[in-house]
Amino acid sequence: MVNSRVQKFRTMLAEATNYETWKAAALELDYLEGKMEWKEEFVSDLYHYELIYERLSNLRQYQRNKDYERLKRSLREGLHHDVGNLANPALYANAHVGTKHLIEAYLQQVSESLEFLCDHAIPGFEQEEKLQFFRDTRRSYGRPALLLSGGATLGMFHLGVIKALWERGLLPQVVAGSSVGAVIAGMLGTHTDAELPDMLNPETHNLKAWRWRGIISGLRGEGFMEQEQLQDNLRSNIGEYTFEEAFRRTGRSINISVSPIQRNQQARLLCGYTSPYMLVWSAALASAAVPGIFPPVTLMKKDMHGSVLPYMPRLKFVDGSVVSDLPVERLMHLHDVNFMIVSQTNPHVVPFLSSHGRDEKVSIPGLPFHLLKSEIKFHGRGLFDFLRKRVGTELLRQVAGHLYTIMAQRYSGDVTIAPSYNIWHYSRMLSNPDPAFVRRMTLEGERATWPKISMIRSHAKVAQTLERCVNKIKAQQRTGRVELRLVSPGKSS
């Protein structure tokens, strides 16, 4: 009887079309499979439960006693996203929903303590000092980012990841993309929250990105596909915004990876900090210029009068995923990012991802496959390194060089969300999608994201609280300044 109920809810889990249905089935499975007891038990070798329990008890005591100084110091000196190994993905792999109740209680208490300091008038803790406290803590703790990989038409999967995170209030403010991920990041970063339902509706998209150009053109290195077709597609879906204009419009930080074709140049991460006046669609066009498929791109910008002109016309760029599919280090430096949510759709990467989308301990039964993957990667890098240095044909030299850098990258994050591909997916990879295809890939993206929601929410909870507190204090300061200006000295009512 129990086995039949387990199978029933597993089927519901696999066929769910919304998060509420999926979560209800997942909670029933946690109960039937005995996972609830695991959640309630504090003790585990997966994390430092004694430290977490001690910090939880102290925060509760300091807040209850209104011991403001100890509360501030405890939060300021001990607030790290991986304290006690809380970032361990194994803590979220045991149950379908949630993790240890101690962890959830601790994160909830941290958020409540931060809000307590933010919302209460505290002697000797004036607004300016309070704002600095929360800014410093936010910078120290870090923030999450969403990274969208390449994957050609299969990148429609990213839309489902975005939808699932947005509906749960977990969509990061920082979003990065390369190749098709750059296209989706550009769309996301130029649409406000009110416009997101339209952005996620395939009926509103221009879906005509691919148009065959010819074999001769491709062999000449000019691209097998028509770049003007892709450019029209991007301008239609993204608009004519610069990175700076997009941020002012939506509050989202778009980051797009591009790769140089010239020697003595490095891969670049284009964003509001590094390239504020560059057109987002232009950066996405360069990042989507797969070598051999599309020709290299000259980036475009707006001048001070709003006219469009080339940005560094001597330089050309191509597919961002070639050298920097996931620009982790640059995001850490530019945006204080400490937690990477990766939506990985690259067809050459997905089959090699582990079940959790990141490096894992290798079991004895899995050792032969692990060794085979390592050998393929090692010898592949050697082969393509040889070809890029020795082959005479320019097109083959470029392709070999790009394949070499592809083999050398890391393609997973703290949380990695990936599809399960079959022959049908690969057959559609370089074709224009129709609305039915986009809806199917969107649902696949949602279903792949739902099991990761608990882990993402745990890591985002404190960062979101810190962001709210900073914005609230800044708003209070602006209101106070306005009220002071309205009071005219020397006049009586």
C-alpha cells in the first residue's frame, strides 16, 4: 500500500505543471520515505550543528534581552553564507523539500535579528551608522547571481528557470549570460517585473533567429547563418537600451561574456560597470556569434547625443561561452557575488554533469566512468591545442582554438540546474523554435528548478533581508531630508 502511494506521488512530481502541485507531492514523499525525521534531527556530519545551535541561541537571547551591542557584533563578525558548512549541497539532497530544521530556524532568526536592528530606534546607533553597518554586512555576506549558459535554441530552458525563481521571489538582481544565455539575460535585464509575464510568453517573442546563408560563406569564415537575421531578432526582443539605461529601467545588472578574436586580447564581461554606454543587443549579438556559424561582431554604443556608433572599431568579438561561459571570478569582484545559480544548457556539457551538477566524491562503481571523462577531457585539450597551433586553414584554426578553451572551463555553480536531453532536443538545437517548443522547454526549466528552490531560498534569505534593510534606511533618510526642506525657518503657522 505504501509503495503504491509512493509511486503515485512520484508520478505527480514528474508530471506537475506548477510549483504548488510539485511541492505538495514532494512533502508527501518526504513523509512516506521517512525524511521528516531526518529534518528534525539536528545531529549530522554534513554541517557543524553545534556551532549553528550556539549561534541561534545567542541571537535569540541578545534580541530578547535587547542587548543591541552583542547582537550587532554577533551578526557583523559571524555572518557568512557558508558558516558551519551551510553551503553543503548534500544538506539539500536528502529530502525533496527543505533541509534540517535547525538550519531553517537559524536563517530565520538571522533575518529577524537584522530586521529588528533595522526597524527599531537604538540608542547610539544613528541612521548613518546603521546604514553603514548594513552596507558593510551586505558586502561581506555577498549576494546570489543567476548565470545562463550557451546552448543555441535549447537555451529556451533558461526561461523556465527564470519563471520558477521569479514566481518564488528568488530571482537575483545580478544576471549573467553567454551566447544564448546572453540573449536571455539581455531580455530579462530590459523588462521590468510588471513586463515579465509578457517576456515569458512565447507568443510575444520574435522567434526567427536562424536563416541559412550558405556553405561557401561558411567555409570562407563569414558564417553559415545570416547575422542580420539574428540582429533583427535581438533588437526586437531586447530593445535599444544601453547597459546603463537597462539598469535604471529594471534595477537588474546585466552581465554578458564576449570572447576576442585578436591575439593580445582577453575575454571581457560587459556590464553597467565596464561598458555603461554599450547597447545590450550588440553585446548579446557578439556573445551569440558562434565561430563558424556567425562572423565576428563589432560592438556598438550610444554617444552622449544618443547616436549609435562602433565601440572600439578595431576589435571584433565572438561567442562568450568559448572562453568564459560562466564568468564567476569577474562577478565576484564586480558585484560581491558569493552564490552562483547556474542554468546549464550547453549540449556538450550537460551529458557530463554529475547528478547534482557539481563536483562530487567518486564512488567505486562510478570510478571507471569518472576516469573515462577525465581521459576524454585531458586528451581532448591536448589534441585541440596541437591543432590550433599547427593547422593551416584559418577557420579550422579558430575552431580548434575555441574547442581547446571549451575543454578547459568549469561549467557548474553552487546550484546547477540542467535539462535531460534526448535525440529530440539535439535535432532542434539549430532551428527556429515555435511557441509550442518554447513552452515545452520553459516547463522543463521549471521542473528542473523546483527541486533546487529550498537550497536557493536558504542562501538568498539573508542576502535579501540585507538588501531590504539597506533600501529601507536609504528611503527613510530621503524622506527625512524632504521633510527638513519643507520646514521653512522663521515662519509660524
